[in-house]
Amino acid sequence: TWGSSATRGLFFVFEGLDRSGKSTQSKKLEEYLSKAGRSVKWMCFPNRKTPIGTAIDLYLRRQLELPDEAVHRLFSANRWEMAKSIVEDLRAGTTIICDRYAFSGVAYSAAKGLDFSWCQAPDRGLPCPDGIFFLHIDEKVGAARSNFGDERYENAEMQAKVRAQFKDPRLRANVHWKDVNGARDMEVIHAEIRSAVEVIRQEDQENRQRAIPR
Ligand code: NYM
Ligand code: MG
């Protein structure tokens, strides 16, 4: 638990394929919440600036070869590098908005053929998001948007495999997962996410009030 502080921050994660609009939407939510006067921090995974993130960045840019199992563990370790600061920020009342998290970790590695539950194991115990917004784009929209760069995984074949893994119900079990149709106008998407955030915030406050003994 996060303790009983009435000002705990909320933790929101954006997930989806490459080019699904996660960065745009996560930054729009950050802007909206900070304009509303909330303390908010945006972050992304991989965090390429940490020691482990440096290796991940080299791997993604094809300047480093690593076994699939090893790089999977690095992606997870990269989240563990940030876990303590995430918890501290949430406790201090800062809301965190995160572009990709453990769900990408599992979907991309399982798409390469690694066992799904083996992929889930190293992330167990990480701070759990209060809401996950999965930006769904169908194959056709994805193909139209895909001016892919030359990073690893940025090709139609891999994206199709990742898309299939993101559908696995084991990813959504025990978390507040919201599918968002990412093929629409970005302001329409943003409005839908904003109202989902307010619902989650209200639920959180009600739950916390119930938990306080009178
Ligand atoms: N990726 C991201 C993984 O394979 N595992 C992970 O745990 C995470 C967080 O990194 N193609 C992949 C998905 C992306 C790539 O991320 C770089 P981005 O958000 O495209 O910069
Ligand atoms: Mg990308």
C-alpha cells in the first residue's frame, strides 16, 4: 500500500504499438493535469539515460547484440532502476504519467517467442499503475502511419506479432486496463482519457475515505 496520505499521486501508463500515439497522448495528459494545478511528472521506458538504459539504447539502435532473454531482463531492470523514485513521487503527491511500462516489456519479448509468464516474472513487485491506457490502432491504420525508423522492432512483421501478444488476457489481469481507440482525432482521444482519469481519481478518493477509521 501507499500509506494513508490523502494526497497520494496517481500512476498512469500508456501502452500500445510503435506509432500508436502514446507519446502525443501522454504529453497531452501531462499538460492538462499540470495546467489544472496538479503536481505531475512524465517519464518513459526505456529510460535511455540510466546505466542500463544506455545498453538498451545501443541494443535498439543495433550497435549491440544481446540474447533475447538478456535484453528482456535489462528492460525490466531499467524499470527497477526507477521504482524507488516512482514510489517516492507518488507518496509525495506527484502524479506520474508513463509512456510504456512492463506491459510493453512482456508483449515485445513474447512476440520474439519467449514464454509469456517467464516474461512477466521479473516485473513482479514493481509499482502497479492506477490506470493503463492501451491505444489500439488496427492493422490498416498502423500501416498508414508507419514511417518506421530503423530501430529494432520497427517493421510490420514484428508489429503484427506484438499486436497479437497485447491481446493476451494475462496482460490485463488484476489491473485497471482501458482500451482506447487510437484511430480517431487526437483531441477526441485526449478528452476520453481525461474523463477516465477523473473517474479513477474519484474512485481512489472514495476508497481512501472508506479506509480511514472513524
Ligand atoms: N520495448 C520497450 C521493449 O521491447 N521492452 C520494454 O520493456 C519496453 C519498455 O523498446 N519498439 C521496446 C518497444 C519499442 C522500443 O521504445 C523503444 P519507444 O517507446 O519506441 O522509444
Ligand atoms: Mg518506437
